[in-house]
Amino acid sequence: MEIRKVQITGGSSYVITLPKDWAEAQKIKKNDPLGLVAQPDGTLLVTQDITEGQFQREKRFDVSAIHEPTFLFRMLIGSYIAGYTTITITSKTRLPAPVRMAVRDFAQMTIGPEVVEETDTKIILKDLLNPSEMPFENTIKRMFVIVKNMHLDAMIALETRNRSLCDDVIARDNDVDRLHWLIARQTNIILKNASLARKMGVSTSKVVNTYIISRIIERIGDHAVRVSENAQKMPENRVDPEVLAAIKKASALALSIFDKSIISFFNGDMLGSHKNIEQVEKLEEICENINVLAMKKDPFVAVSLRYIAESVRRSGEYAGDISESVINYLVEEKT
């Protein structure tokens, strides 16, 4: 760290010199304009970008040597999350059909990227979404509603043996994934472009905390999928009433913890988060009782019931993690 003293010129202007090595590396010359952005933590950002527009970044993939469409799809997702605004896929020969299908799946499963140019040997995707137009709070609320309804419907499917409802719950997980990827993308963009955080009215610490919570919600959604998958594996006959009642009780408590965690997040309620975490131990006791009841059933049924109980337990524990994350964030912000 270089230490430089502040000077006063003209009786009212505070002046500090820029490090010569840094200025030369950035190719800054006399009379060049520089932007100064005050950060929420009190630091001052010096930048050559005075337009406050979104950074334009391009990623190129030559798929001539890529033989697995799934690998390409994962690299496209990685590029999207990294914040690239233009993605170009090229090939020395005609693009194979599996590659085009992977690109199409990617465009359908993400928010923003659209194919703007396509030829026999090239596809160009461009992000048409302005990150500042999708507030983090709205995305978190939408993820919460989707995941909560996934868990509620998974319980209904288990009770009624409705396999088509199970399929619907599993399909909805894609909606949760694409919203989580959007938050991950916005987080990366903001960390690279601090002026966007100011434009969206959020601090970088809150952005990172929101990303953590988004990731937790996405995992809770995964467990709703696992409940549905295990419900499908069970025989057509009804679940034992005693076991079903215990599972529904555990699910209701897990969703209650989930509800209160999200409310604490939006209200900035540290004490409410603390009290909410205390409920996780009670949930674990109920789920352990489900495991005991399941062991008395047919082994094939018992395995699925134990997996369902485990997913309900993990959902509640993840919801408790949201409350812990809220406390960790608020301790820094309010003290």
C-alpha cells in the first residue's frame, strides 16, 4: 500500500497525487477525465470508465475439438455466470447438430442471452438484459415462491401418489436454476463494475450475501426434487398414515423456518433470525422419529421414506443457514 498525504489547493480543494506506475500502466495522460465513485464502505473508486455503462466482454469457443455437447453447455453456463455479454461459438467445419442443440438449450435455460447471428460455422449469442433492470430482491422473492410451492406440491404428490405432479415439481427446478444463475451473473458483474452496485442501490457486501442466500434457496429446491423422485419410486398404495403425518409435520416446520428466514432477510431482523435457527433442532428430532417409523416398513419403502425425511431435514437446515447468513451480514452492517 502506498501512503500519500492530502494537500489543499485554492483554500477549498483537496488534492492527492496518483501513483506514477499505475497511471502509466493505465495509459493516463494529462487532462484525461477520471471517474470518482464513493463506495458504501467509505472507500473511493478511481476509474477510467465514466459512462457507467455495462462492460462489454466477449468469450469465444472453437468447438472443432469439443466432442461432448454437455461439456460445451457447462462452459456456456460458466461464461454466462462470469458476466460475458457476447458469446461466439465457431467451428472450422459445419457446426454439428448436437452443438446447435446445446446452444439452444443454453439460450432457453438462461435469462438474457439470445442468438443474434447464426451461420453454418458460427453462432453469436448476445445478452440483451440490463443487469440493473432485475433487482436482487425481486429475484429472491420469485425463487422463494417457486421453491416453497415445489415442496408443498411434493408433499401433496406423496400423499395422493400423483406421479404427474412429481414430474411437474422436478421440471420447475429449471426455473429455480435459471434465477440462481442470473443472481450469480449479476454478482460477478457488480464485483467487476462497482458503479453498477451504486446504480442498483446495493452494497457489494449485500450483493455477496444475496448470492449466498440464492445458492441456499437453489439447494432447498433440489431437495424438493429429491422428495418427488423418491415419491415416484414408492408403490402405488397409500403411505402409512402415521408416517405420512410425521412427514407432513416435519415439512410444515421446515417450510416455517424457510418462511421466517426470508422474512428476516427482507426485514433485517437479527433477533428473529436467531429464534428461527433454534427451531432446526426440533425439526431434526421429528425427522429422526420418521426414520424409526420407516425401519418398521418394507425395506424398499423404508429406503424411500428415509430419503424423503433426509431431504425435509436438509431443507430445514438450509433454511436455518439463511438465518445465519442474515445475522452474519447484519452484524457487520448494524454495528
